[in-house]
Amino acid sequence: MGTLDGKVAVIMGATSGIGAATARRFVAEGAEVVMAGRRGGAGEQLAGELGSRACFVRTDATAESEVRALFETVGERFGGLDCLVNSSGVGGRQWSVRSLNVAVLCDTLRGHVGGAAAAIRHGAPLMVEKGAGSIITIASTGGSMAGWSPLDYSVAKAAVIHLTRWAAVELGEHGVRVNTISPGPVLTGIFAKAAGADHAQADQNAPALEPVFASWLAPWQPLRRVAVPDDVAGAAAWLASDAAALVTGQDLAVDGGLTAGPPASAQAKARAGLARVLTGTAGRPDTPGMQPGATGAQP
């Protein structure tokens, strides 16, 4: 038996990356999955691979009329909804507030915040009607850590996290749980897509970037493994299940410890460097007691 047996789920942005991995995981756990996204060919292909418990409905998350129609279809076909996963959105493009293109910022907000808000607006009534449900929106560590991801993307994800808190306190009285998942860097094609690469090609090439990601994250992430979409999908499956029945209004970090702090080895190296400066031995890395982890390395 799967942890989601008998549940009906809608996954926004299900044609690639975290959304596609979540669709696979939910079907494997026994759910009936309605996949939504803009890339019709990719969506139909994945739905065909997943079998009779998956279907695809082409939907642009930024077009509220299409989102409304999607949930009307779900209500008519399944008679209700148990889980909604908001995984649609694009990568950011703005890195400086001094050169910020406000139009780009607004466009990014529309994609992430507007899309999630529309899905919650039209999906939540189906859950309220049955007195239970789980809404999960994919946020980002960038929503709580300034400077880690592009400005427009970070601001959008911060807004999504607060939108979730608001929805949680309103919908909790009706048995509906609302949470976010904040991944750290995940090996998907979103980075290349933000740079203008072809979407299908970006998704296909993402695994090849693993060594680059590993090197980049080494000084920052305690767990020495690059995150993949399945890591986030597993967290979403738990939040959607009855095992998380008392979890709402929370932001679950799936980031390898990134937001907890840098690895102990990186901290020790920094302390050792500081100690060399303070004791006047900078430039002499062979000085006893100044190596990372050595007794004298603690400031």
C-alpha cells in the first residue's frame, strides 16, 4: 500500500524538474495525479509513462482563467481534491537592486506568487468542501537568505512563504494544511532555462552539471551530496500524507544543512586563517597549531 492511496492530487508545473519528479512519486505512492503545465508534449509524454492514474491538463499558471478551469475539471471528474503541489515558476534574472528592472521583477512575482495564489484560490474550496487537504508550494532557501539566488527569484519565494502562512491560518479551521518546501540548489534545468537555453535541452543536460554543483556547494553545504528532484518529491509526499496530519504553516528546508551553517571543516579553515592573522603568522601555513582542527586554531 502507498502512503497516498485513494488521494487525488494536482501538481502545477509537472512537466519537468521537481514537478515531474513529484508526479512520479505521487503515482508510485498510490495517488490519482492531475499534471498541469504549459509544455503539452512533455506533459502528455510523462502522463503516458505514468499510466492510468496520471493525466495531463495543459494549464498556464499565470492565466487565472486557465487555473480556474483546471480545478473545475478536477472537481467534476474526481469529486474533490486532496492535495495541491505548486511547482511552477522560472529562474530569476536580477542580481542587483541598483540596476533592478522592475518590469522583470513583477513578471517573476507574477509567475511564482500569482501562479501559487491562483491555484490556492481555486483549489482550496474543493478541500474545504470535504474538510481536509494538503497544499504544498515549492519555495527556496533564497526566500530566507538574501544574496544566495537572484533578487527577483528570492523576493518571489519569500512572498510565497508568507502567502503560505496566511493560507495556513485561514484554512486550518477547515482541515486544510498549507506548507512550503524550501530546497537549496537542486540539479534541474532551471538555471540554464533562466539563461535562455532550450527547456528540453536544459532538463536533459542537468545531470551533467553535478560536479560543478558539488564544487560550488562544498564550502556551504554540510551534507556532501547534490540535491536532485526526487529529494524534494519525497518531502512533498510526506507533507501530502496522513503522517504529516498536524503540520501546517511550516517551511520545510530540504537543503543539505545549507541554512544551518557552513560545514565544520570550512569553519575550522576560516578560524585557522583568522588565528594566523591575529598571531602575526599569516603566510606561514606550516606554523604548528594553526592548521584547521588543531588545538591552537580556536580564536
